[in-house]
Amino acid sequence: MKTAGARAAPRLSRAREAWIFAAGALAVRAAIVAWAARRFPAVEDGFYYDTLARRLAHGDGYTWLWPDGAVTYAAHYPVGYPALVAPLYAVFGASPVVAMAFNAIVGALGVFAALRLLEGTGRGAWRVAGVVLALHPALAAYTPAVMTEGVTASIVALAAFFASRARDASALEDARRGHAWRFAAGVAIGIATLVRPQSIALAPALGALAFGVASWRARALGAALVTAIALVCCAPWTARNCARMDRCALVSVNGGWNLLIGVRSTSGGWAAVDPVPDECREVWSEAMKDVCFERAARAAIARDPVAWAAKAPAKLAATLDYFGAAPWYLHASNAVAQRSRSARSRRSSCARSSCSRFFASRSSTVRAFGRDARSRRPERSPPFPCTLGPRTSRSRSRSLSSDVASRRFRRSSRLPRSSSRRPRSRTPRSSAPGATA
């Protein structure tokens, strides 16, 4: 017969179980990172995040190095993700696998935060949610992507968890803990805003929820407090943009780009800004290019507002269809990796065949002329017919990436690589009127 103590065996608390699920999520993501480390280089937007993080880690600032050696300040891509990854690059080496490991850790913390937010549900449903969060392909399979969506979702989940803890502290009339948790929520939203600027829209809601059932005045105060903390976190970067770019911007200068992309998109998803509006072709400043694109987009919307509004359902579908993000990125990245491996294989096979011909020619020379011939060079150097192919392919890939970069970054403040790092102004080249900077 079982004793009462045996029947009343203590169960793990929800907090401890949440940590167990987070550890499982981390193990799954770590396995994915180990599998993807050598298979998936940074591509698409990830290429720029990776490059900017490398430059930050190297001490070059948030700048872009152009193929001709010029350096310009950058603000098209938000600084948050490269700034979070750069210290890890400086310590562990600049490699996409380091960013992948960072994504895995942040993703696991997001699983913990989401489970703590769901503590009000039944234990069975709660555990099912833990399994789904830890293993869902849309979350786990996106870990190798050097991108910001998964990281932003996890940071926002952490901010919401901090706000819920502040609400609980307010219910217990623990003002000191409540203020501490609200401060943590504001900092988390500030970091999320530096990663994805639209996250700032969540700050008032989280601040209001942090006061629970308090009066509307207390909720308004909480909304203002959390929003102010988030803005203070962004303020140094905003000041940098005001000083270094041609206009002030909270985090990044890509709103005009995205508005024009949305106007021209026929599927609701991303579309290239091609052709560039005529009035923007000679605008080289990154910030002013964004302003020009915004004016062009607003003019297009004014000409046919109904057609623009009709695209909203397709845009929402593309935004909410997060499940397709991981397959898309892995497919794009693996294609680059396959080309790189193919180039290395061709180079290796050509080197082996050339070395074989070289040593064969040396052996025949020694046999023909004796030991004194060892000091003589062959009459004809061994050819390396395949060496140029892979190098050409790699340089072409790099040049294509640079071409894409040239459509995204400004070219008004330019600096020769050999001179000081303080950019100077230079008249844009007249030979490239169609570039989109």
C-alpha cells in the first residue's frame, strides 16, 4: 500500500519545467546549428548583417566598404542584430556559425518566456505548447538564418514576460520589484526596436499591461514609462544618425524603400525597386535616396489609392506566412554553398592533376639528365587550366553582392580605404546614372 507521502510526490514548478523545455529547445537548435555550420553561408539580407557585424567587430564602425575602397556610413539595415553579434565575432571569430549559435540561445530564451506567459493554461495543454515551441520547424529550422525575425520574436516574448512579472508584482503591492520588471521590459523593447524598428509600437501596450487591473492613469503612466525607456535605449543611435546621415532617423532609413516595394509588389511579398524612379537616379545619399523613394511611393498611392489598399490581404498573408521563411532561406543559402563547394572541388582536382604532371615532368628530367638536373627548372611551367574558373566564379559572386549592396547604401560620403576613417563628400560618378545607391 502506498504511503500518503508517495501519493503526494511533489511536482516540478512551472518555472522549472519551462527551463527544461528551454534546454530541450536549445539542444534541438544546437544540433541544427552543428548540421548547418558548413552548409549554409549568410545570404540575402543575412549577407549584409554578417558583413556589418564583421566590420563592427573589426572596429570599423557601422560602415560599408565599397569595391573601390571607399567607406560610407550605413543605416539602411537596423543596427541591433549586427551590434549583438559583433562582440561574439570579436571573441569567437567572425563566422556565420557564431551568429547561428546566438540565434539558438535567444530562441531558447524565447521558448522559456512564451511558456511563462502561458502559465494560466492547464498543465497538459501547457506541456503541448512547450513541445510545439521547442520543435516547431518554423522556429527551429530558421535558426541557421543570419536574420532578425526569430531573434526579434524571442526578444519581444521576453519583454512581454517581464511586463507580466511587473503586473504580478503590482498585484502583490511590491512596488520595487514592479519597477524593476517594468524597466527590464522597456530595455527589452528598446533592444527589439534596434533590431526591428516597428517593435516600438508594442512598448505602450506592454507598459499598460504591466500595471494589471490598476486605474487607467496608472496604465497610461506605465505605457509612457516603458516607451520612454525604450526610446532612451535607442537615443544614442538616433543621435548618431542625425550626425552621420543626411537626416535624423530613430534606427534605420529604409521606410521609403519598403513603402515603394509595397506599392510595386504584385504578390504581397518583396519586389526589386526596378526600374528606379527617374527623379531618384542621381540621388546618392542613402538617407536622401530613402526620402526620394518615399515621395515616389506616395505619389503612386495618390494616383490609385484603391489599387494600393487592395494589396493589403496579400501583404498580410506574406507577413504571417512565417512557416515558409526557413525553407526559403536554406534553399537560397545552400545554392551558394553548392557553388562554393563545386568551385573548391574543381580547384582541388585541377591542382592534383597539375601537380601530377609537374612531378612526372621532374622525374623524366632526372632520369634523362641525372642528379645534376635536380637544380634545373623545367623548360615549361605546368599549366593550371582550372585555377581561373573557380576564382572567376567567386569574384563574380562577390561582385554581384557588391552590386546589390550598391543599390542599398549611399555613395555621397566616400573615403579611400588607405586614408583616415572619417568620410568625406565627393561628387557622385557621372558614369553610373542608373545606380540605386
